[in-house]
Amino acid sequence: METVVQLEVGNTRQMRDLQLVIAALEDADRIISEHLAPDRSKDPEETLDRLIRTLHRPEITRAVTRLASGRGV
């Protein structure tokens, strides 16, 4: 399911939400890349814990909910 986010000009709250979500996704991408790197020891439990701490934060959940509902922050 693809969510389309439409930004209204001047909606700074929505931009902050979008920036927060993008930053969390960039952090998650980095964590996954580190886990997949050939020179790193691979502890799936540690990687999962790091991903959960990165993505399952109240401010991220609220931002995603607002963006999905079209309200933005």
C-alpha cells in the first residue's frame, strides 16, 4: 500500500513531521547497512533492538499518523 503525502506550501508542521520521519528512516537504513556489512559481526537481536529504538518512538508514531491522515505537523 502506497501512501501519497501532499504538502501544502507554508505548512511547517507537516514539514517537521516529514523531516522527522525521513531522519528516522535514514537512521534505520544506516543500521541495516551496518548489519549487512561483510566486516561486521552480525547479531540479529541487537540489530532488531536498534531498529525498534529508532523507529518505534512516540514522536515518530505521531508524525506518521498525522502525515497519513493528511494533517501533518
